[in-house]
Amino acid sequence: MSGEDPLIGAKIGGKELAQRMMAAMKTERGVHIESILGALGSLAGYSCQASVRAQARAQGHDETAHFVRVEGADGKVYFFGDALNRPLVEDQYSVWGIAAGGAQAAGCADIPEPDDVFAHVAGTVGSPEFGLPRLPPEHPIHDTPLNYVGAFWPKLFPMISRFCPDPEHWPLLLGLAIQDIMSQGKGVLDPCLALKIVMECAVPMSKVDLGAGRT
């Protein structure tokens, strides 16, 4: 339809995803905002890889063709390169751009740049420290980013792809869900810390190799 917002699916889907995560992670003690942001950050990071894989397949390439492959000391493969960094931090609608905008809107005046996170992730590839967010002890998340991706991605991907048939918009949908949770949690969690949680989880989860076809 002429004039229809091309991002409407991501916008509606982001709100739906935020609601689903709030419901899924609510306990008898209520909602732990840090853990929800950690889970969404983890999923957002992995969505960048899933998006690049899907676009490569659509172009007739091997789905890992656009990645720089690095083998860690643990024998596992990790993915790097510009193709991942664009939806993660560089594009107009990157995870970083959307999440940082949400943090700023929630009151974060000094946006923490993600360079330090990238350096830490690159320096811990293949080590036990890889993928473990560096957070204040009073603001932990309740599981690891890798476990969040393993638990939630297979369940939520059908919904994500339904709202966004174009894989390029998957990271945007996740970013908008993060914005929603930041807005809801700004009264209980410093939005600058909220952004740090998101990126500490997103960057390493964009790199992990979960195997072929994991979109």
C-alpha cells in the first residue's frame, strides 16, 4: 500500500516481543529488568548473525560466506567482520543505535561507547570469560547470554520472522523491544547501565557459532 511504513512490522513486533519476554521471565518476585535486558541483548546480538546468514542464503551463497572465521583456543569457531558489525553497531537501525537512542530517551546523558566491549570480546575469544557480561555485582543477570539465546531464539524466531519477513529488519525488531523495556524500567534501573547490559550481551552473541540453519 502506498505510504505504508516499511518498518511497521518491526515496530509492532518489537512491542509484542517485549510483552512476551516480560511474561516469560516474570517470577513470583516480579520482573528482573536486568535479566530481561540481558536476554534481549543476547537475542539482538544473535539476530545480527542470523540476519546475515539468511541474506547470504537468499543470494545463493553459503550462509557463513560473509563472516571472518576465527578459531578460539577452545577449538570453537567465532565469527567477525563488517557484515556482522553493520547491523550490530554501524547501520542507521543497528542494535547499538536503537538501544542507545532508547537509553538516551530514558535519561542516559553520557552514552557509553561499545568500543571497550568489542575489545573485551575479541580478547576473550576461546576463553572461559567469553560471553560473560561485566556488570556491577548488585545488578547481575540470572543466566548466561548463551543460555538465553539457546532458550529463547528457537521459540521466538517464528514470531520475529512473521513480523519481519525481511531478515534485514530482525535486529531492528530486537532493538525496538529493548527500547520498550528500557522505557518501562527507567524508574528502577539506570538507563546507562541498561545499555551496558545490552551491549555486554549482544556483542559476544553476534560471534558464536550455533551451527548451520540456526535462523
